[in-house]
Amino acid sequence: MLYISRDSQGRIQSISREPRPGDEVAEPDSPEVRQFLAQPDTGFDALDADFVRVIEDVIDTLIKNNVIKLTDLPPPAQRKLMARKGMRNKLQEALQLLGDDRMII
């Protein structure tokens, strides 16, 4: 079961799994819900990806400057950070194979 809120024109404004005051009940497979979910990206995905990169760089800087230790972070955060670092390293190595003038990381 999903819960939707509408704007003043009656269009779906948001969808939630938890009810909020004024929300309507909607079926996940309703055409209106499907259409709302299929709308083009508003740009937040790209901004979020960029922001994650900034946060990762901030954490790296704090660790390098001995402000925090990697082990100060909760274990799930440590695993996620190390997984991202591994992926960035693999990407960087792949780009180095293309030549130094193509490095964009």
C-alpha cells in the first residue's frame, strides 16, 4: 500500500509508504502512480552523487589530518567507505590505461 499527497491541481506531489495527514491510499500498480514514478529525473541524482563524492573527500581529509580514524566510524560506514574507495581505485586504474591526458577523477 502506498500513500500519495497531491498539489493544488490534483497532481501527485509525493509518494510514501507511511501515511501522513491528508494523504490518499494508492495501489502501487495504478497508472497514476506508475506515471509519477516514470517522470524524468529532476537532477537530484546527479547532485547527490556529487555530494557523496564531496563527503568522501572530507572524510579522507579528516583521516589524513588525524582528526578522526577510520575505526571511529560505525562498521557499516567503514564498509561503505572502503567499497567506494575500491571502486574509485579500479576506475582510476582503468582511466590510467587510456593515458595521463584523459584522467578525470
